[in-house]
Amino acid sequence: MTMEPNQPAEGIFAEAPFARVLFGFWDGGKTGRLEVRTGDGTRILHLLNGDVVVEREGLAEKEFLAVLAKKKVLTSDQVRQCAREAKAGGCSLLKALSESALLSPLPLWNLMESFYARRLFPLFEADEGDWEFHSGDGLPVRDRLGAIPSQDLIVQGIRRIQNDALIGRFLPEEGMPIMIAAPARLHRVAWEPYERYALQVLGSVPNLRTFHEACQIGRREARKTLFAFFCLGILTAASQKSKTRPAGGSEAMNAGRAFEILDEKCAFVYKYLTKEIGPLGRTMITRALEEARPGLGPIFQKMVLQPDGRVSADTAVSHNAGHLPDELTRALLRGYEEILVTEVLAVKKALGPRHETALVKALEKIG
């Protein structure tokens, strides 16, 4: 769910699950306060550029120490020592842990973020309740302890879902045609190997019934993975269409426009990289495309990087994008989306994550 400026900043989980709602804010890079109301009570989440802020007030420090003792990271005596030092020094329990050298900052922060994320996992099971978002400047820096990447939180939360009915409510019917997209920031998701496998299988089938027949992952876990793909904007149900798109029809126009936008984005990435590092940029993009070529399918085996940065596949196919069978059109669109992700990764490799973030924001403006 991509959050547009004119969309209401509220909703109910009967219409979109929490994971999908959070994806919308991450995809839109939103900053503000998200109030989530379920049968278990109300939770307040603060977002910064779409990621979930680990806030000091929401940490529940005493509970955090109890978890550390339960996991035998600390002994009971060390927990008591930390509480005494926090009281004597007038500081937080978190700071006392570091001051007393019971835990060094790196493992402490990793444990803290893991603890904070786990307290949010029950929200991913919610099938009733509502949410309300207030955009703003976010929490002051002094109140932030860190931020959890929302895309990773979404995937981790969905892996733990036990509510099969929730998953079934939102997945497309098994015989329904599906569409697969590759959001610009998809490469940031830390997929497990079996999830990458499932995504490859999904990209080669027309519907979920065929997916389950081909996929070697057990049905229940496979459906969780499909639910993650749905919540991250990868999997959607396609409306029933005729097998061939009519010339001049709206479907043909939509497909043609989609290819134009992807063409523009590829050219933009090329210009961005070559502007920063000169002719070496073309070399890096060419190398990235060569590495991606084997997995793009037969249509792209003769693809060529044009002088302006556009990528041409089989010209007989791409020049008739509005008149192709649905299956071939989806394969062509999916291939170009994968090419775009590959090129964005090349920019990240060459220039670093800050340039990647700037590039993705610029691409979102194109369409």
C-alpha cells in the first residue's frame, strides 16, 4: 500500500493488515506518529523516513533487563547491580549497563533493537483494530536510540505469524491470475535463501495454484512467504483479461506507458552514475547487466545497453509491448523491473547507500 498525499491517514486492519500498512509508510519514506489500536491495547510507533524509531520512553527498560537475565546474558546479581548504579547515578538502566561495563555498546544495542522489535511482532497478527497516522517532524534526536528498518521488521514479523486466517483473507484466490512487481527498494530486504527461491518460482507461474504445485516449500510456510510478498507490494491479483491485448485499447496504453517509465528510469540511473564517476559508470552498469542476464529469461538474452542508458531487449517484442499476450507482457515488465533494481544496486556499490537513497527518491518522482 503506497501512501499518497491525498489518502486519509487512518484505516482499519480488516482492509489492510499491519504489515501492509507499515510497508506503505516505509515505501513513502514517511515521518510521524503511528497510533495502532488492537484488542491488546494501543501502541504508539514513531517513524523516521519510513523506519521504526527505537524510542527511549517505549523501551520498557525493566522488562529488557528481565529478558537479558532470562537469556542468561546477565546474572540476577548483575541486574541488581545495574539497578543500583542507575539509581545512584540518576541515569537510565540502559546507560548503567554500559557505565558498569556489564555490556559493551555494540552487543547492547543489538540486543536492545531485537527486544524492541519482538515487542512489535504481535501487531502483525492483528486482524481487527485500526490505525491513525499523524505526519510531523518525528521525535527529537535525544529521544531516539536508533531505528529498525521497516522492511526487515515486516519480514521478521510475518515469519512468526500463526494466524492462518489473516493470511488467507488477503492472498489472491489460487486460480486467479497474478501480477509480480519489483519495487525500487526491494533489494534492501534481507531475504532468507528459501524466500529468494519462492520469489523465483512465483515469477514463473500464472497463479498461486501452479505456484504451490511447483514450489518445494511446505504449503503453510509458503503461504507466509507469499503473504510477505503481498505486504511488500510484490504480489498482487491481476484482473481477468483477454489473452491478447487489443491494439489501441486502454490495457495496451497502460503497458506501453509502463515500459516508457521503466525506460526513463534506466536512462536516469545511467546518467546519475556516469555524472558521478564518468565512463567507469557505463562499465559498472554493463558488468551488472551481464551478471543479471542469465536470470532474466530468453527475452533479455540479446539485451543491449544503449548510449543514453536505456536497455533494449528483443526489439520485435519490446516494440509491440501493447499487443502482446498477458504472460509475455508480464515477463517483459518483470525483466525490466529486475534490470532497474540491478542498476540501483550498481550505484550503491559504486557510491554508497546515501547516493542510493537519493537515487531511489528521484526515481519515485518519475513514476
